[in-house]
Amino acid sequence: MNFWQFITYVVVPSGMIGAIVGGLVTHFSNKKLDYQRRIMEMRKEVYTKVHELFEGLYDTANLEERSKTTNELLQYYREVQIWGSDEVIRKFTELLKAINVKTQTPQEKRNLIYKKFIIAMRKDILGETGLSPEEIDVYGEIS
């Protein structure tokens, strides 16, 4: 077998197979990364909206705002159950129970649960967080 036959029968087919396999690997890895990115974008959107909704539960909100916020929170709770991580769902459930008027949870405990909810969302979106509950400030009272 001479040099050109070797190139024609071995190197060219090997290069083509390598290019095809490389293209397939790249395609599927990009597809998985795109899927993960879309999930994280959806989580970010839902978490941001939930966080903003808590404004309507503070003691500065009127009765109408609280009622509207409560209804919207339940809607977003269902979205968090679909899109959120397990830990975020657990913390959100705990927070909703704490802010329920019937449970009469002390304000300090509500604030701690709220802070843990914020940390769970940050860990889910960012992968990790160095913040502790003591480093997150809560201004006002969730009532």
C-alpha cells in the first residue's frame, strides 16, 4: 500500500467518522446545556416574581393588596412546584405555613423562614451562596 492509498483508505474515512462523531457529541451536549439554561431562566423569572409578591404581605400594604398578593402567591406556588428545586419547594411551603394567620407564628420565626427561602432560591439559581440567614435583612413585618 503506497502513501496515497493509505491516505485514501485510512486517513480520510477516519477523519470523516471523527468529524461526524464530534458533531453529534457537540450537538447533544449543546442541546442539554440549552435545556438547563431554559430551566434556570424560568426558575429565575418565577423566583423573582415570588420575591416581589411578598411586598404585598408587609405591614405597609393595605387589605386589598394583601388579598391580591395572597391569591397570586398561591398561583406562583403552583409554578414553583413545577419549576423549583426540591429545597425551594420545601422552604416555600414552610414559609406559606408560617405566614398563615391561623398558625400564629412569631415574627422572628417568620423572618428566619423567609431568609432561608431566599437562600434556597439563591443556591438553586447560582449553585451556591455564602450568605447566612443573619446576613439577610428583612425590613418591615410580614403580616
